[in-house]
Amino acid sequence: MGLRVITDDAGHRVEGDAGDVDVMNAFLEHLSIRNFSPATRRAYAFDLLNFLRFLTARALRLDAVAPADLFDYLDWQQKSFRGARSAVVVRLSSRAGPAPATMNRRIAPVRGLFEYAVVVGVCARNPVRAVGAGHGRVGRHV
């Protein structure tokens, strides 16, 4: 059976025969308990499905993911997008692949999944480094 997102009484969840499906679904249930909106939980489910497809393609498990694998994940999204072109798609821009905002949005649920996996003892560490205060661009003072 392939990997997919299904909707049931509990909300959205990932279905398939990959090894980390149970952890992802427990995380999605955790989001429900924390009162995340249904739209957010749906988006997280599809983003986690995307990440699970990457893990499956690389034969990786959550507890074996290293920080460098996240760079491979970002690269994989660009490559899988380019490989999935259809003759009936009309391109509106010359840029290939998901937009930077989409890539950042897809990393947020992955970071949350690893934080959850560390707390419940599935993973020893979170390979997705959170950006803390003091990082990024600083405004100019006049």
C-alpha cells in the first residue's frame, strides 16, 4: 500500500506501511489535544507525508536522521518537483520547485515532529535546529 493522508473521526492522519507512521500519527493526535486548528493539522499531515516519502526513498528512520539529511530533504523536494512535470502544466514562472515559503512551511512540522519524538523517547535528539533569537537579519538603527 502506498503512503497517503486519510481523514477519519480523529482528523487527518498518515496511512501506509512505512515504519514511522505511528509516531507521525501520535504527533498529529498531540496537535489535536493542544487545540491546533483543523486546517493546521491537515497541512501538517500532508507536510509529514512529504517528509515520510523522503525517508522511505532514502531508507531512513526518524531515529537515524542527521542534520545533513535535512539539507538532502530540501534538495529532494526540488528534484522530485522537477521530475514530476507534466506536459499539460503551464509554467507561470521560470523558477522550478516549491517556493521558499513552502519549503520553510514544510520544515516547521518536521521540527515539531522531532521535538515530540525526543519527548516521547523515539529519538535521542532533534536534528532540526531551531532558529533562536539573535539569528537572521537585524534592522538598521537610525
